[in-house]
Amino acid sequence: MPTSGRLSRLARARARQRGSALAWEGELEAAEAELGVAVELARVQGRTAALIDCLAAQAAVHCARSDFGAGGRGGDAGRGVSTSARRGPRGRG
């Protein structure tokens, strides 16, 4: 029979994996809720590496909600920046 520590690690891993799968399916609200559980479990358990992993997955969900295409609709976005051409020979000046 699994110990309570092992069960809590399994619960954290399950929440992390389920949250990622939901994000891939486009279920962003459900993914954020699952990953929130995983983050809290990692914090309570003092598992720093797991916490970073869960926070990274949660950040991916936040990124998925953003419209990154909006940056290329005007202004300087999309034109690129070339500093080497303005520096002169050997990149100096």
C-alpha cells in the first residue's frame, strides 16, 4: 500500500500532467485550475524543482491566452532590428 507521501507526490504529478493535457486540448480554464493544484502541492511539499516545473506549465497556459499576433500589426514590430549595420567596421562605434 502506498504511503501518504507517495500519494501526495502522485497527486501532484497527476495534477501537473492533467493540466498540461488540458492545455494542449485548449481547455485553458481547466488547465489553469489543475496546474494551480499542482503548484500548491509542490509548495506545501517543499519540492522546489517540481514547483518550477508546475509554474512553467502554468506560464505556458497564460501565454496561450495572449494574442501574440497583435504585436505585428503596426509600429516597429515585425521589422526587426539590425544594430550591426549601424556600428561600423568590426561592430564598433
